[in-house]
Amino acid sequence: MAIQIILNFILAFIWLFLSGSYTLNNLLLGFILGIGLVYLFNKVLPGKFYLIKVYKIIKLVVVFFIELIKANIDVLKIVLQPTLKNQPGFFIYDTDLKTDWQIVLLSNLITLTPGTVVLGISDDRTKIYIHSIDFSTKEEEVEGIKSSLEKVVREVGEG
């Protein structure tokens, strides 16, 4: 992936120098043409086409921000209640992620969302111990994490 990005920038600067017009628009045009050339030569270059990985990373950031906004709204509802009716609790989340960096990324994303804190990870890296500020049902919590955050973390890891 890094080779493809570097090659794309080199092609963009070659275009800039060959065209003789040193403007930002011309550099952007060279970058876009470089994307096309890198895509055409993707079979000979190592790794998958890098824009796919960039798209997946952007998707991860967008999904995280959506989850962050939803979690902030949920915590705000709890805080603004006249009497506290939330039920905090601990639960064990079984993850299907295999690599350490994916498990750490998922754990950090869970901790960064208000209302949840990762307390630890099992030695075999299959379970994440989580505390939730409002623990209605384990199935809802697990399904929420699995269908959003873990799904996009897995996609980024697959390349």
C-alpha cells in the first residue's frame, strides 16, 4: 500500500513538472491521473489497490463518529432524568478479531464512546471485559458492538 501511495505522489509531481504549470489544480490533476495509472498497474504492484484501504479507514471513522454521537445522546438522556433509572453492569464480549492491533483498536473505540469502558482482555484474546453505564440486555450491547465497530475494524484489517 505504501509503495502505491508513494508512486502516486511521484507520478503527480512528474505530471506537475512535465506540464510546466505549478498550480494546486494541476497537482491535483496529476494525482488523479496517477490514481488511474496505479490502478491500471495494480496487478504488478504489491498489495491491493490502496484507495480501497483508504475508503475502509474513512468508513471506520464515520461509523465511529456515528456511534459516538449516539452514545453521547444515550448518556445525556441518563444524566437529564430526574431519577437515575440506569442499570450499570459488566459483561464479557466475545470477539472474532484475530490480530492484536484489531483487538486494541476495537477496545479503544469502545472505551472512547461514552458510557462504556473496556476493563481488560483475556489472555487468549477472545474475550473483552466491558463495563456499561446502562446495561439493559447483553444481547443488545453485543449486537451493537458486533454490527458496527467490530465489523468495520475487521474490514480495515482485511485490506
